[in-house]
Amino acid sequence: MRCEEPVEILEISRLTEQGYSQREMAQSIKCGKSTVGEIQKRCRYCNLHYEAASIMTNDEIKMLLYPDS
């Protein structure tokens, strides 16, 4: 299952900043570890942190991380 919903992206961002491992995040959100890693990579590339993401709309998060979608 892909974890590309903004709520899941926001949760991965929050858990990353709290120091959780990719495996722990994947289990918590019920998606693959590689998907967690991909979202973390996209967030780093876009310099998107939890604080900023938490005030963005769902569409803004999706457009930032997946501009070609």
C-alpha cells in the first residue's frame, strides 16, 4: 500500500523529527519501509519539515512533493 496521502506524509515527517526508525514508521502507518524512505527523501529535497507541513493544505503538500502528478 502506498503512503502518499498528506496525512500519512505529515505523520512520517513528525515521526522522523522524533527519531523513529523507518521500520517503526512503516509499521505504525501500515506501509512499506521503502515508501517511508522515499517520502523522507522527497521531504528533504523540498526542505519540508513537520512544522511547515502542518500548516499546509493537503493539496499544497501533494503539489510540493509530487509536482508531476
